[in-house]
Amino acid sequence: ADGLLFLPYLAGERTPHLDPHARGAFSGLTLAHGRGHLVRAVLEGVTFSLRDSLEIMRSLGIPVNQIRASGGGSKNPFWRQMQADVFGQKVVCMAAEEGPAYGVALLAAVGAGHYRDIAEACRATVKTTDEARPHAKTCKVYNERFLRYQELYLALRDEFRK
């Protein structure tokens, strides 16, 4: 987004900051930025926020081999590629539109005895469609931008409480 950053905390932030005072903010806006830059900054900001959660799992030593995406946003190839580049992980689009509801249905099927365990239920039913693989050069750029994104929240954290 040509140096433009967006913090997507329009209703506070739960993970990882647990900060109900956090607010949305653009940083780096100039006269050279247009609508496209604003839209891209929003997509990047939301994706950086998701990466904040991913970093919690990584810090706990939880191996993450791929990201599975569902719902409307997952159908957008541009955003899916951005996510792969920001996360540094393969992003796989699920065939099921409603991922959380599908997961609950799988848990119920296991509980009802239709499958031995979650792994068996997933092998039997979970289908993927498209995927995006990270590009090393773009990952490097996004890693630098992610650090700036994190610094921006820290710089504004006290201001949000005023």
C-alpha cells in the first residue's frame, strides 16, 4: 500500500492485545495515496491482525503447516495470496463455505459415533479447492511491514486510552 498502514481495531482488539480501547487508524497517508491504497492497506491490516494470532501459536511451538481459509474472503485469490505472503505459509481454500459451522458438525458426528475421531472425520469429509503458496520476495517485504504494524499499535496504545 505504498507505505500506508492500517490498524483494523474498529471495535477494540481481542487477540493478542485484549485491548477494548484500541481503535482503527491509518498511518502514513499522503496526497499520493488513492482509494486503491486505502483498500489494500485495510486488507493488509486485517491480515497482519490475523498474523498476530498466528504468532501466538508459533511462540508456543505449535507447528503450522498450512492455513485453511473459509467464507467469502477466502474466495478472493488476491487476498488469499496476500495472506500466504504475510503468513509465510500455504493458504488453502476450503470447499465448505461456513468453516466454523462445518467444524461443529464434524464434532457432533464424532460425538454421535459416525467417526472414531476428528482426524477420521476430516479425512472423510473435508475438501479443499484453491491454494496460494508464499512468494519469498514478497514475504520479506511483508515481514518488514508486519514489524512496522506491530510498532504502530505499541506507539498508539496509550493514546487509545485518552
